[in-house]
Amino acid sequence: MAKILVNNSGPLHGEVWISGAKNSVLPLLAATLMTADTCVIEDVPDLADVSVMKKMLCNYGAKIDDAEEGTIKISTPEIISCEGDRELVQEMRASLFTMGPMLARYGKIVMPMPGGCTIGKRPIDLHLKGFRALGAEVVEDDENEQVTVTAGPEGLTGDVIYLDFPSVGATENILMAATLAKGTTIIENAAKEPEIIDLANQLNKMGARIKSAGTDMIRIEGVEKLSGCIHEAIPDRIETGTFMLAAAITRGDVLIRNALPGHVRPIIAKLRECNVGIEVTPEGIYVDARDRDLIATDIKTLPYPGFPTDIQSPFMAFLTTVNGSSVVRETVFENRFMHVVELNRMGAGIEIENREAIVPGGKQLKGAKVRATDLRAGAAMVLAGLAATGTTEISEIYHIERGYENFVGKFKAIGADIMKISND
Ligand code: UD1
């Protein structure tokens, strides 16, 4: 199994170019299933999760041309299977994003229960609630661990759907399904993440009639047919936050290019509370943590525009190194503190009380053998390793490769002492 070795790297310095957003690209690719025409998606990062989504789509009948780096041309002249591939779904929970499009285009989807990051119970009840509201029949087969969703003979019909929690995936799935439904759909308490707006923008280019994406009430007038499009994914705000924290934890200075400051406002605000210097310039976000007394702050994760749960573990790694203690409260996921055990192996001394982690701060972390327990926890371990004495050896790095493009290469380019090794 491959590993990443990180040595104490001193202050990082230089520039990083942010890739297209993984969490946008996955639904953008899934949405192409809804037309027989060719769609061109640009700024697609080279990630394991993107490969899984491509395979998933090909199983349904998509033809993919990805000869040009960063661009995927995709067309699905006809649907040849309506069954999600079990192995692929276990590998990546975002495979679920194909449910809405398949239901809209083909009228049926059989989906095995998903896998993905091990961050607590991740039900799909809200996705299914949405499909039911659009008139689909949902049969949950616990024995075979799969769900079959079937539209009636007249297809799907618009309705008002209230989400009990603003789930990103459920909002995206229902948005896609409703695009080809008859009549009007309103999603209330919808998720407001930038990736939802990106998806709605692509769907509107394809001929959909979606209004108010990015607010908590999205209105969709169903259309009969969608056509092809050319669409460029937004930059990855989680990768942006990760590199902001890399500058902060190493007390370095890094210019982050191709980042959208409006998408990382809570991260900017929280880093400023810690006395990290941040300038938003036309070239990018400049993070400067050199020669500053950094102090603790508390974090509470929330749906967008609150503090992103995906940056909770990288931020916690940073908080272990600043003066003063912090409370990190996770409200989005039930069990997203797996990285605490790993950070504690490095001397962080963090304690967990229910959904709060108490970070004492002021620690000189020490290199250790740690695991990337999920994608973002893996990034947190790399950050911790940059600031720790000695060598940090990170295993299970396939999690990191699921979601960060050229992670090791980008870190090396700003002066990190980091390498990937294969044990074979
Ligand atoms: C997406 C992101 C992920 C991010 C998360 C929250 C992608 C590919 N992944 O995941 O990186 O961490 O948003 O910002 O975009 N829930 C239910 N029932 C449902 C669906 C969700 O109870 O039917 C709960 C989940 O268990 C969780 C919370 O809602 O506690 C948030 O999940 P959700 O917003 O759906 O996250 P994902 O779309 O899976």
C-alpha cells in the first residue's frame, strides 16, 4: 500500500493553482446522463473519484472522450442499464448523484447502498423523500442492500419538497430529477453550497428552467428535453482552504491562485481571528502567517455559508499549534472526529466530548505513523506532518487521492518536504 512521508518543512512559500471542484464535477458529470447530446465539462481534476464517476456513467451507456487533459466530452445516446454498479457505489457515495438523472431520463434506477468516507451514518432518506414527492415509487430492499426507484408511466411530476436538513446530495439529486418532471417543483430548505449553483448553471445551459439556486428555496419549471452544453467547473473551495491552512500551520506565506474568495469567507474569517494575515488580491488569496503570534479560536461546522465540515479536520490540525485552547463543534456529520486519534498520536492532546473536540493548542507536534481515516482527515495529517518534528508516515492515502489533484506535487512546489512511497 502506498504511503506519504512528510518531514518538518519550515515555512511554505510560493504559489498554488487551485483545481476544479471535486464536489461540483461529480454532479456535473452525472447530469450529462439526462441528454443524448454531447456535453463538454471543463476544468475537471484528475482524481480517483472522477474515474469512479466515469466508470459509473459508462455502465449506464455513456461514451466518454477524455483525451484532452482537464476536459471530458461525454454523450449518452441511449441508456443500456439502469443498475448502479455495486463495487463503484461502495467505493464512492457520490455515485448516488446518478439516481436523479437516471430517474428523469430512463424512469428507473436500481441503486446498491453507498460507501464513501467513513464519517458516521449517512442515510439517503432525504433523496428518497424527494423522489417520492415527484411521484416515484421507492422500494427499499434491505436484504439485498439496494433501492429501486421507478417513475410512473407518465414520468415524474413537480411538487413542493421540504428538506428536513439542507443536504447537498439530496438537493442535487432532486434538482436533477425535477428538471425533466412535469410542472413546477420547489425545494424548500435546500442546500445553498456553491456547487449547487454550479450544477444549476450547467443544467440551465442544457435547457433547464431553474431559478434561485444558491438560496434555500429553489424553483424548477420542468422541461421536456435537455440538450448538450459546454461548462467549466468552479474552483475547489476545500482545496483552497487546505492550502490556506498549509501556509498557516507552517507559518509561511502562500498565494492561492484560481480561488474564489466569496466561497471561502468563513475560512478567511476564522484564520483572521487566529491573527493570520489574509489579503484578497486580483491575483488570488494571499495568506501570510510569518512572524505573527497566532491565537486560538472556536469552530462550529454548519451548512453553507457556515464553516465547512470538510475543513474541520485540517483546521483542527492547525489549531493544535497555536496558543490557547479551542472548541471545535461538528454539527453536520455524526462521527467526524476520526482524525482526533491520529492527531493525538502526534501529541495533540485533544479530548472529545459528544460532538465537541477540545483542542489544548500550543503543541509542538511530533512525527508518527498515522492513518488517513477519510479524505479530509488525510489532508489534516499532511498539514500536521509539515509542522511536526521528524517524519510523519501516512497510510491509507487512497482517501487523499480520491479528492485532491496532484496533492504531493502541489505541496512540493511550495517547499514541502513530502513524498509518496510505494511499499511494493
Ligand atoms: C456533500 C459533500 C461532502 C460534504 C457534505 C456536507 C459531495 C460529493 N460531498 O456530501 O464533501 O462534507 O456535502 O457539506 O458533494 N443526510 C441525511 N439524509 C439524507 C442525506 C443526508 O440525514 O438523505 C445527513 C447526512 O447524514 C449528514 C448531513 O445530512 O449528516 C449532510 O449530508 P449531505 O449534505 O447530504 O452531504 P453529502 O451530499 O453526502
